[in-house]
Amino acid sequence: MKTVIAALNARFFHSSLAIRYLQKYCCAFQVEIAEYTINDNIYSIYSDLVKKDADVYGFSCYIWNIRETKQVAQMVKAALPECKIIFGGPESQDFEFVDHFIVGEGEQAFLDTLTALSKESPLPKKIAASTLLDLSDIPLPYSREDLQLLKDKLVYFETSRGCPFSCSYCLSSVAKGVRYFPMDYVKKGFQLFFDMEVPLVKLVDRTFNCEPKRAAQIMRFVADNSKRTTVHLEMAPHLITDEMLCILAEKPHLFQLEMGIQSTNPKTLKAVNRLFDLEKTAERIKAASKTGVHIHLDLIAGLPYEDIESFEKSFEYVYSLRPQMLQLGFLKVLPHTQISRTDGILHMSHAPYEVIKTPWLSPHDLFLLKDIENAVDRFYNSGAFKRSIEHLTAGSPFKAFEKLGKILAHAEKDGKVARRNLYELLYKAGGEEILEKIALDYIEHNKDKPLPEFIKRDEPADFKSRCLQFAKKHNVSLKDVRFEPIFGKIFYINYKDGTVKDVTDSF
């Protein structure tokens, strides 16, 4: 009985952990995995799957892929009416063309389903996982061969399932408690990643450090054994211990921390069951930042009692912590979560169930925040405009990104603006007083491209010979450096070490 398990990932560099768990757990059957993206041509995905001529097709269903997954699966069923279509995952539902859909933890339920199908035993359409698995029974989802095939992909892993918290908007709050994979399993998995020199491993643990001593033990193993593999951890900031900080300080390049602040409004936090000390949270994040580790902080727009003024305060708080990445997300009102029963929060009736309006935010407020999200992502998270953004946000960061968001939205009404053209938008926002900072940002991140027209060069007559003399004196190759005569100064950029400085006096 040939079985194919398919996943449509959100982006090309993503990979699916779920289908690999299923493949390894169901090793008694002939199981093949197939990965695509939601941006691939639907017909191409369909034709590729049909050519595999399987008896059973399983599909991994999430809010980001259910629309495309439904289209593909329906076409496969039409082409191969004798095949069995099985849906699993958070968005698994009863669709007409689906033979069976699995609700809950999938490994054992999928194995039981394949076993029954192979014996032609009767099965209900809805298959609910009866009990939670003993995690020690689950094999590693990867082999060396798997990782070789994932060379250009983001690799996912987990050391625990569940979450100790009860955030009202999260599916993890529906099932209480946390289960931990055996430490030997965790270390074996990480050692495999280290041996294969996987660049980045992202843990899908909902709160990696909910058991601080165990989390520190895993971090110590990473610090002591990884040479090139960076591990992305989703952590609760108030549970970061001094021991964790010491490990981060030793090897900051081996870790990335993602932490959800979501809101700083006490009434909002209480309403969504997120009670924590904001002062301690800020202190722990600042302490982690001092180690040099990459920090990613999250906010959610659309939560109860959060209006524009309240969200502005939340934004200013998070921005003041200067994370490397600031993600401004929008509430997804997932079925069966507590927040789905909150009066007045209107949302899409289909995946991704995103908020449309609330008693505190109008649709136009959310449009404004969408523009701000886009500006933050393009100008701040890219890291290519640090000097310019630091200057523009010296007063009110929220108002600065509101202004940038409006300028960017107008510029992108006919399509996305290329990064090279974003510098001109910064000039529109900041004017002449920001021009030098824009120029320095530009030349730092655009090695072989000429300056934009709005930045004027004033090259002296003997400029080229003086560049040659400077390079010879400092023993640098002209292939690795750049000199720019602007604003009555000479700026020097060394692309090998990232140096950008004014060398007018020594030129």
C-alpha cells in the first residue's frame, strides 16, 4: 500500500517536521514524503502527486496552507477516485473529498489508520487521537540522508510538547500540560544537526524554558558541542535565568531568542491570561541583549482592550528594548480557543481567522497597523537602514513608523518597492537632516551600486590617486573597499570587516 504524505510549506526555505514524524513512526509502511510551497503552481503540485500513483495521500493542514491543500487534494481525489485522502493537523476538517480526517496528535492515529486501511477494516471518517503518546516511543524525525536533502532549508525540531501557560488565543492552551522528550533523544537529535553542520535549527517548543533547569542543560549541550549550528528558541523572558545568560554570553552566535510580549496593557494581559512582571521582563531581555545574542520580540494587534493608544505604548516598550527583529502580528482567532468566545472580536470565518475589527480597533485602525507592520519589516527588521531609522525614531518610534508606513503604502500601491528604492522613501520622510545617514546606510549595504541621484558626490580632482595611496598605506585591496566623496567629507567602507568611517583628515 503506497502512501504519500504531502505538505505545502509557507515558503521555499521552510520544511515540514510533522510529515517526517509520520514517516518515521509509520516505518512499517511504504511511506513517501512530498514537500511543496503555497506559492507553487497548484496544477504542478497536483500532477506531481498523481504521477506518484499512491493508494493513500495524507495532507498536513495548517492555517497557512489549508486553502491550497484543499484545492490540490480535491483534484487528486477526482483524478484517482479509488485512492484514500487523509487530512491531519490543526486545520484537519470534514471535507466532502476527504475519506478520513485525524484530530489531535497524529503519529499513532495515522499508524492505526494505515493499519486498518491495509487490512480493509472499517474506519470512521473522523479519527480522534485517543491518548497522548509517550514521547520516548517517537523516533527521531531525521536521518543523515534527510538532512542532506534539507541543505538549503530551515530545519525544525522539538524537545517538548505542550505549554504550561493558558494564553487565550493559543491552541496550546486547549490541551493542558507539558511533556518532555527524553534528554538522550534531545542530545542525539542535536548532535546529528551538529555533525551535519545544519546552519539553523528552529525549536517549535511553545515555551522552551518553561522548565528552566532542563532548558539550561540543553543550552549547555548546544554551547559545548555546536560548531556552526545556531538554535532558535522561543522563550518566556521572565524565566530566563542567570545560568542561561552565562551560556548565552559564552556563545551568543549559537542562539537566537524569540520572545512574545504581545501587549503591555495590564487589562489586555489579564484578559488573555498572560500575567507577568513587565519590569522583570524588560530587565531579563536587556540582560540577554548584553550577551550579544540575536533577539526577536513579538506583539499582537487586535487583543481585547487594546486600542491604538494602548498599542502605541506596547510598541514603544518593545522598541525601546532594541530587538534585532520586531514582529508586529495580528490576532488569529483560532477555533476552540478561549478568545474565540470573546464578544465583539470579529474575524475571518476561514483560515487564517485573522481579526477584522474589535470593540477597540476599527478596520481602519487595523489598516494603519498593517502599514506600520510593513514599514517595520522593510526598514527595521532588514537591518539595512540602522542609522536612518535610529535618527527618525529618536522622538516617537510609533509615529515615525506610522509616517513611513503611509509613504511606503502609497509607493507600493502598484507593487512592492525594491530595497534600493527604499532609501529615497527615507529621504522623503526625514529630509535633508537625515541625508548623510541615508548615504552611509546605502554605501554599507550596496557594495557595487552607484549612489542614488538624490545623494550628490563632490569628487576632488586627485581623488583616484589619493584612494590608491590610502589603500596602499593601509594594505587593503580596492576590491574590498569603497571611497565616497560626499557632504564635503571622504567616507571609507571596508566590506570585509564592515568598517564605515570618515577618513577626511587622513586621506
